[in-house]
Amino acid sequence: MILRDALQRVKGFRYVVEQLELCSPVGRRCLYDSPWMDSKGALEMEFERIRQVCALGEQPASAAVLEGVEVKLMQVRDIRGTVKRTATASVLDDLELFELKHFALLVEDIREMVRMWPWVELPDLKELVGVLDPEGNRLPHFYVYDAYDPELAEIRSMIRQRSQQGDSEEELAGLYEQEMAVENRVREDLSVRLRAWHARLQQALEGIGMVDMILAKAKLTRQWQLVCPTVQEEGDLVLEGLFHPQVQAVLNREGKVFQAVDICLSREAAVITGANMAGKTVLLKSVQLVQYLTQFGFYVPARKAVVPLVERVLTSIGDEQDELNGLSSFAAEMLVMNDIVDAISQHQRVLVLIDELARTTNPQEGRAIVNGMVDFLSSHRVMAMVTTHYGGITAACRKWRVRGVVENRFKGEMTLNNINEFMDYSLEADDREDVPHEAIRIAWMLGIDRELLERVENYLQEEEGNSCLKKTVQ
Amino acid sequence: MRLIERISDFRSLSIVGLEKNTGKTECLNYILRQARDSADRWALTSVGIDGENRDQVCQTPKPEITVPEGMVFVTSEKHYREKRVVSEILEISSERTALGRLVVARAVTEGKVLLSGPSDTTALKRLLGRLQEMGIRTTLVDGALSRLSLASPAVTEAMILATGAAVSGNVPELVRRTRYVCDLIELEEVEHALQAKLDTIDRGVWAIDEKGECMDLQLPSVFMLDKQGVDLLRYGPRLFVAGAVSDRLFQFLQVQKEKVELIVRDFTRVFAQPASYYAFVRKGGRVRVLHRSRLLAVTINPLAPSGLLLDSGYLQEAMEKSLSVPVLDVRREKDI
């Protein structure tokens, strides 16, 4: 998988990528083509580059260099097509020669500015600049200069002279033709000489793209105070002070604060329960985001992060499911479960994230499905996270509960607007079998129709009465 | 003062023809000859495709554009490859047109070039700004007066209108039609605050109340006036039409009790016959624009593609009587 594909799949990840301030189309391409990395070495190298650039940003002197490099990067165009053509036997035209010269000059400028950065590898294009700048004025302009061929200078001065004498265009036609022929000869010759530069130009494009990408990643790291994840082949996923940048941005805009949470996943299913609106889905998405960011070589939104590497992240999150192919939401969900089971059976290293499994069917069978899936995940020692509203999950797993509404956490009455203040989004270990019953309370708070809710409560009391009765009978 | 000196007081000038074959290109070449001595301070471009060797409609020979040595010109990739001038590429803009990216180049020797330019108004504005940054004092724009063109020449500070026998062989009629377009070009600009507000609106019909607030009248097009049965003037007598204004609208507004002020983007948006426009004005109506170019001169071409040749002196005199700007026949003028 490359980053471009991941953007379609994970909205939160796309949000982060969209916030990157890339300077050039070359940098954007480099980023979009980045592979999913599952080698510790490669990732640590990438993180080290980001760390070094962040450190440069701390010092005013080196920060000025960074800014200078950005200014140069902004002038870089994507000349892949032209670079490709330098490998062929075709004759390059003035526009292409201009592009190459413009690019080579920028590469030389940037190379000079970053010569102290050990991780940047840019080829030396000084000689190439010389080829395209025979008059040595180092301006990013181009035409077939007089200096390329003594004959050219001669014909041109003749044209100039005779047109000043008032010769008509027809009279000069012959000279123009000669001039054109010499120009073409020069272009052919230049094209042949440039062929030797193809590999280095290619390398320069990649190098420039990489510089742009790392600078953008580092900038975001500093802006959002992201942290470098400790990557490992095995072990637990440990996240402290985890936050979701997109949700945080929305809350901040409303003058609210995002409560960062801690979570630890081991090779056993973690079942998360909690009231509605307690942030279970956001938590799941945050974990997913951290895994994606880590494996595409980004720092992550947490205070501390230990991230075991996986080959794939398998998710079932309701709002991202494709329900257009004629399947009911339940059927679609079950097929996703099947894919997850398949991948695990093939011994792939995966992270499994499932939001409210089997919520679209009856609670009795739903609970059994959750139990079955959790059982499967735990017995295969898969790192997994499953959220649910069902009580009675008895399969082997580690249980967590989002603390949820805490009375007196905030003054006043709880409303939709201030619910954030009453909620404690942190997790606590939980070995109970029952789940929080706060759905109706939250519905009240949302201002749902009174008549409806009173009817609902009547039914609830009736049910509770029945279950008390049963208990007494027993 | 010579025309060329007046032009160089402005940062941009467009030359527009009232019809095809009214001598627009000759007028441009005339100015270019005048600008030869200070060529490096000038730039040259076009809106849309122009500079074909032969006129696409009438197949009459069309003078090509001769760029003086040292002048900057902007054209599309396609036309750049076809140029017959030695020129140095200064920049390739990322702006795309139907004929490829725009190339900014400086003529190393005098020579001929086919001009093409930005395809919409905002791109033209950006280009004019960029050329100014590059140290160009005045940019000449080979303009087009066509409802097909998305790029309006009215974004240039000044304008020259080319007219001639191709419009009409009847001198009084030719003068009337030229006078009408001159009147439109010279429509007054709205106040600055309102201009900024309306500039961002690209569709619909809007009312502007006394406080300068804009209200969308929810009218998809002025062509649907009668069907709506709504009172267009319920917020007051000031209207802004983002798109084109036709005879129908003028006729409709003319019969209203109130004296209407109609605001349009620029004069190229008025597609009404002179009769309906003047009738509206006579009833006390007023038309204003967001962008106005200063009209510097009108040039005349007494020769029509049909072969008809009018008397240049008589035509010039008749024009001068009716217009308040200098009138010149660029083929005869040696020095203006």
C-alpha cells in the first residue's frame, strides 16, 4: 500500500496529510508515493530526519536556512516528463531546456544551503548548469545562446543589421532559415549531452521531493507537538496522552478542550464499553490514525507512543462501510469479519479495530457474535480493539470502560453543549459483565421529544420490574 | 502628447475591436512600433487565441504581430513553438490554457509571433500582476470583445477601441454604433467598498439596499424575469447583475416607476441593442460597472473585408464630432 491509497480509506489520516505544508508538486508526489513501512530500520531513519529538521527549527540561524530552502522549493516544478525525455533519443525543445536549466539551478542553490544536512543526497549538477548557461549569468532563463555556435552570433547580427536597414521579411527569409537550422543543430547536440545526465536528474527530483516532504512533516510535528513513536517488531501498543487532531481542531474552534487519553493494547482483544457519546469511536479512530501515521513515517498525536509494527490495519468502523453494493449493513459487516479472520489465519501481523460489532441485529445473537469474535481474536493472540454496548461479554479479553459522565465534574446542568465538561473520556480497567446504562439520560439531554421518552421510560421500568420478579422467583 | 506617452502612464492597456477586421492588429503593431525605443519596459499578450495568420472568419490576410527587440511577450506553449523570433524564455507559468501553459519570453531580435493568453479574467489579472513584478511598466493586451471570451479586457487600466468599415458601410450608422460602445466603456465605476463586495459574486441577480447590503433575489438568470412574478425592486432601486444584461432587462426596468441603478461587472456584459439601453437611460435609469478602463482613443479602419473603402478623412471627422476621445487612422498616422 502507498500513502495515496490510505488517504481514501482513513479520513483522519487524510486530514493530517492535508495539513502538511508542502512547497512543491515534487514533494507532494514523493509523499503520496511513500510506501507503508514495516521495517524498524527504515522508520527510525525517517524519524531521525524529522528530528534533525525539528532541531534546526529551534535555532534562529538554522530556522532561517529552513525558510530559505522553502522559498527555493516553492519554485520547483514537476518536470518528470522532461526528465524522462532526457533518456530518449528525442530532441528537446526550448521549453524543456528551460525547465531543465531552471530546475538544475534550483537544485544547486538548495544543495549549497543543505550541505550540512547529512541525510540529504542531491547530485552535483554544477556542470549541467554550465552546459545550459554558456554565458555564465546564472539566470533561470533560456534560449539558444549565441555562445553555443559562432555561426549563430554571426547570422543573428546580420539579421539585426539588415532589418535595421529596412529589409523586408521576404528578403530576410533565407537568413532566418539558416538561423533556425543552426539553432536546431545546437538543440540536437544539447539533447545528446543531456542524456548522460538523466540518472542524476532523476535522483535530484527524488532528493528534492524528499527534502520537501521531511520539511513539511517536521513543521507539522512542531506545530502540533507530535511525538516520535518508539517502533518495535513485537510487544504492546502503548499510547499516553493520545489525541485526535481533527476532533481536537473542531473542539478548539468551539472553545473546548480535547481530553487526551491513555491506552494499552496487548496481544489479546481489548473490549471497550462506555456510554453513548463517551468517545469510543473517536478512540478507535485515534488508534487507527497513530498506526497509519507511524508506518508512513510521521510523528504521532500523543505524549508518548510505543507502536509495534504490523503489516495491515483491519478495521470495521460503521460510517466507513460501503453499503452501496446491495448488502445490508449487517451482511457487509460480517463479510469484513470474514476478511479479518482470513488475514489472521494466514498469520499476517495485523491490528484489528472493530466498532460496535453486530449492533444492527438482535441483542441476543449480537452478544454471541461479539463473544465469538473476541474469543477468536484472543485465542490467536491478535492485537485488537472491539467496542460494544452489549453486556455479558464473557470471552477471554481485557475489558476497559470509558469512565463517562461524572457528576459534579462541572457546575450546572448537563446539556448537549457542555456534555464535554461532564465526560471523563479516560479508560479504566473493568471486570464487570454489565455495561453503562446512560442511553436514555443522554437522549433527554439531547432534547428529544418528552412524550416519546416518557413512553420509553415506562417500558424500561416494566422490564426492570420483570427482571426483579424473576430474581425473586429464583 | 503623443499617444504612446499617454499609454505609458498606465500599467495595462487593451486594444479591442468592435468587430473582426476593424484594424485592431494594425493598431497594436502601430503602438509596438512607437514603443520600440523603450521596448524593455513593455510586455505584450492577448486574451484567448489571436494572431492567426489568416482571419478565421473572413479569410482575409491579417497582419501578424511584430515584437520589437527587447520586449517581453506572453503566449501559449503551442504558439511559442511556432514563433519566428529569437527569444529567451523567462518563465513558464503553471497557468493552463487550451493551447498549453503560458510562456513569458523576451525577444532577443525583432520578429513575429502568434499571441495567445490567459483564458479567464482572474488569470489575466494574475498575469498582469506578475509582469509588473518583473519590472514591466505597461502591458499591452490584444483584447477580444466577444461573449464567448471568459477573459474580459476591462481589467486593464486603459483601452483603445478599433472600429471601421467592417462594422457598417454607412458612416452615420458606423458612428452611432461606435459611440454606443464608447458610452458603455466609459460607464462610471461603483464606489470602492461595493466593488470589493460584488466582485466575489459570480452569478445571480442581487439587490443592494440603502446600507449597501447585498441580497440575492434568487433569480437564476435575467432571462427568467417575467416568469418569476416577483418584485425585483423590493429592496430598493439598485440591482447588480453578475452575468449578461440583455434587451429584455432594460425593457423591463424601463417600465418600472422607480429610477433604477443597474450595476454590471463591466461593459462587455451589456449585450443590449443601443435603442433599449438609451431608452432606459432617458427614463432616468443609470448603469454603473465594477471595472472600468479609461478609453484613450478610437482607431478607424476605412477598409472593409468586402473591399469597401470609406473616405478616411470624412470618417475621422464624423467620429470626432460624436466622440470625446481622439480618433485616428493608424494606417495614415505617422506620429500622434
